[in-house]
Amino acid sequence: MKMKKILLVMTLVLLPAGGQHLMAQEGTLIDGVAAIVGKNIVKYSDVERSLAQMRMHSGVTDAQASRCAILENLILTQLLVHKGEVDSVEVQEEQVKQYLDYYLNSDLLQYGSKEALREATGFTYDELKEQYDHMIRTNLLSRNVEYQITENVKVTPAEVTKFFNELPADSLPMMPEKYEISEIVIQPVISEEERDRVRTQLAELRERVLKGESFSMLATLYSQDPGSARKGGELGFFPRGQMVAEFESAAFALKPGEVSPIIESKFGFHIIQLVERRGNTVNARHILIIPKVSPEELLRARMTLDSLATQIRDGKISFEDAARQYSTVDNAKQGGTVTNPNDGSNRFDAETLKQGYFAVGIPGMDVGQISPATAFKDEDNHDAYRIVRLNRKYPAHKANLVDDYDNIYNAALVTAKQKHMREWARKQAKSTYIRLADEFKGCTFENLGLSF
């Protein structure tokens, strides 16, 4: 039995959308109310922006039916927002800032300037920023509430089996070929001379700030954190528990404008300047310098791994024992078996491998084959080498419970959460004042159990 998805759409692409209720005249948006949900409203412009986004990405064959579906999602969003406000659910300021920066920068990149942006949209940069901020907060809040509503939903093995058996045979997907792999990683040790070089460089930068130079300018010029360097090192507001412990302790101990001593974390060495404290969050900027591994240490790591690969091929040591003895990453204890970060399984499809996690040509390898030692950046962006063994190939096949239990379990869990969400939404809708504009009186909202 198919169930309509309850999908919360991030309506964050602002496009000039034509329609009898939405038009720009001399920079002024003429809008109207599409629906009233309790004390909140859904505007025509919200519906039209989502419709324009839908047209751009997937095409629309029935505009009015699409408007009804969009409005149902927007009403659900308002129901979730209301619950979030009642329950004091928080939205992280850093998330808001990241989305806000992304959308505003994308707009400026597309149109070239704030003036061109206003000409194209009818809104000033500050007006767009205010609208984006509101929409981002609304969607993040609704998403957090939806997570709280569904986080305790579980499915048993019997329910997974029942879910699979009820799927029509012709709807079972083809599963791509997958690969199970193991690795041995050597992360070369950084010399004390290199660590001292970085400390000295940061000490000099810190002294320049204390003498009056701009921390932001120096961060732009010297910081090796690509995400924040282009913003003058600024990270935005973050609460306790979001950053690594050493960095967080130093940041929260500062006063506005104050610069920290040199801090070491797993990412490298930092100096931090506090920008602002707001409640239980702080906004800070930093300069990160990452110590470099010497070419000699990198060569030694590569030669060690190539030697290990030869010993494994000659049967002098097993891959698993070599991983436990020599690998410097956490999966060494499991003999080097690699876990797929996307789903927690030990299997990878070719697309995931192609995205760059393992660039060693695994799909073309034979089972049991070991790759040459290959350079890569580890999760902390440090230089390292690894060898990879292809343990097993799983041929492409139609989905079944034996080979694809994890995938089927996840699908069953999603369906169970959708059902729970649908039940919650229907209950909330019945006890909430909802009124639609005449244009939408013909809509039937199946997920909300409403028709007008």
C-alpha cells in the first residue's frame, strides 16, 4: 500500500513568480493570505515561490494540484512551528547563519551585485536577508520538531518482513553492485620542528593583532580553514558541545575582542578572537595553521605500506593482523574493515566510491586484490597513505531480505515514521483553526485529513 510522503520543502529559492496574487511593482510585493493556521498565516508568495522552484527542478503538469500539495506542506510546517514555539524548541544560530550565507552568496553570485539583485527580484539585499532568515528559522524549527515527534518510532524484524512481503513484486528496486573493503592507514607523525614552526607563525600573527592589525584581514590571508577564511575567520554563533573541546574551552573563556593564546586541536593550531557573546552561544573568529608532514615521513609511510602489501600477498601476514599492528585509524581493531558513513553498513556502491572516499579504482579490482599505497587527506585534513583490499563483491540484483535487510529496514522505518507523522498531523489539524482563501477551497489535504 502506497502512502503519500509528508515532505517539508525548504522554500528558499526566491524567483520572480507570476500570478494574480503575486507581482512586483516598483520594488513592492503585492501579496495575499493563502491560509490561516491558528495565529499564523501562509502567504500566496510562499506558495508561488515553491511552485516556481518545483517548475524549475521537476516540471509541473497540473499547477493547481501542485499548489494544493504545496499549501498542505506549508500548513503542516505551521503546525510544527506552533508546537516548537509552545515546547521552546531551539534552532542553532550557526545553522541559520550557514544557510543564510549560502543563499545570499548564491544570489549575489548569480546576479553579480546587490543592485542587480534588487532589479531582478524587486527586493533590496537587506529585505531578502530578512525574508531568508525568517524562512530558514521556520524550516529548521519545523524539522527539529518533526524529528522529536518521530525519533522514538521503531520497527521490529517481523514488521520489516511484513513490509517487504507487502511490496508489489514489480516495484522491487534493482540494487547496484556493491563492494566490501578493508584498509590499512598510516598517518605520518608530524615532527616537533614543524610544530614549532607553526607555533612561531601563529605567535607572530597574534602579536600583530595585539598591536592593532585586523584579525579578520590576517585570517583571510593566512588561515588554512577554507570555510571560515573567506569570512575573515568568523565561525558564527555556536553553543557548547559543537566544537572540539580544546577550541570550545578557549573560545568561551574569552571576552569580546580578546585574543586567545595558541590552542592545539586535532585540526592543527589556532588563535581565536571572541566577536560576541549572546546567551549560551558565542561568535568567534579564528586563524588555523595546519602542520605539514615532511616529505621524508610521507615516503616512509608509502614504503611501509607497499612492503606490507607484499608480505600480505606472500602469505607472511594476514591483512587483518597487519591492520591491527600498523594501521593508525580506529578501524584497526576490526582488522581494517571500512564502514560506509552514509548508512552504517560495510558495503559501498560505485557511486559512493566515485564521490572520492576511495579513489583507487575498486570497482575494477578482483576480490582479494590489494591496491598500491595511495595518498589521501584524512578526516582531519592531514596527509596520509593507505592500502585497500577488496574483500567481496555483491552483484547487482533485485532487492531481497537476505542481501538487503539494512536497506529494507530503513525503508520500513521511514514508512513507519511517515505514518506516525501523518497521525500526529491529522490530530493537530482537527484541533487547530484552519481557513483557506477561496482559490484553495477545492483542495483535499489527504495527509492532514482535511477537505474544503
